[in-house]
Amino acid sequence: TKRVAIFVSGGGSNMRALVADMVGDHAARPVVVVSNNAGAGGIAWAEAQGIATEVVDHRPYGEDRAAFEAALDAALARHAPDIICLAGFMRVLTAGFVSPWAGRMLNIHPSLLPQYRGLHTHRRAIEAGDATHGCTVHLVTPELDDGPVLGQATVPILPEDTADTLSARVLEQEHRLYPAVLRRFAAGNTQRLDL
Ligand code: GAR
């Protein structure tokens, strides 16, 4: 069985979708939820489920990303994961942390990459007048929101959409796409999945 670490910074709705799917014949199980934010809703939920949690607050490290990442590494090592799933983890990870996990770290991003890397993706897609938007699960490489695409889901942008209504429509698809991609990935299938 593959051991999965899930990294969250906020509410963790994607984490919940991943955990809910990792049952039965799934090739993986969640072993730890990691956050940079002790107040993350995802941490409270994981604790209530009896899943191990690790909080590594980034703030005491200031600009020293290497020291923050060393602390993350030490926390992770206690759980010996095989796969890391970033699920709304809002700290940029440097090559020093990412490179050893090449091919074993996934991320979900709320846009159809390579469009709209970074933040405020929904607003940017609306402002650009795009007809469609969506989400991407990809393997993490040291470049931000880059790396081989494992799957995408597309939604329409409607004339009356705001960033909030569009983000809710995309999030629904995130909750379908990420579990579907992880299920295949954990079983050794890295073929691209489009929903
Ligand atoms: C999700 O929309 C995810 O795609 C996005 O943050 C949200 C987290 O929601 N991730 C990023 O923007 C990564 N840069 P959740 O905590 O409810 O899963």
C-alpha cells in the first residue's frame, strides 16, 4: 500500500475528497496531513478522523526557506510517505525540497495550466474573456505551477460569473479530478485524465 502525505493550508476540501476516496481497493492510504497553519480547517478535520497531523509554522523561519523546508522534511520523515499530494498548500516550495520528490509529488491548481500560474486564477480568466476555465493536477517540479499534467477538468465561464461563482464551479470539479488522478497514479498509471 502506498503511503500518502497531504499538505494543506486552509479548509482542506480537496484533502477530504482525497481521503474519502482512499478506501477499499485503492492502492494508497492517507498517513499524515501536514500544514504550515495550525488553524487550518483541514488539520482539525484530519485529527477528528484519527489521521496523524504535523504543523510546521513557516513564520518563525522568516525568509529562511531552507530551514522551513528542513523542518517539513523532519516532520514528514516520521511518517515515511511514498507520495505527497499538495492540496491548497499555499507556500512555495524550493528545488531543495521538491527535487528529491520528483515524480512522487502532485499538486492541484485552479486553472487550465499552462494558463494562469500563481494566484487569482478565476478573476484573471474572467477578465481575459475566456469561455472556459478549470483545474489541473500535475507533477510538481521546481518551477511554480509547472510540471507534467496528469489530468484536467474544464468548466464553462458564464456571462454572470464572479470570481466566487466560478471558483465554486471549478472546486466541484477539483473534488472529482484529484481523487480520480490519485487513484490511477497510486496504481502506477500516469496517463493523462481529462474530465
Ligand atoms: C483549491 O481551489 C486549490 O486548487 C487551490 O486552493 C484551493 C484550496 O481549497 N490551490 C492553489 O491555489 C495552489 N496555488 P481546499 O483547501 O478547500 O482544498
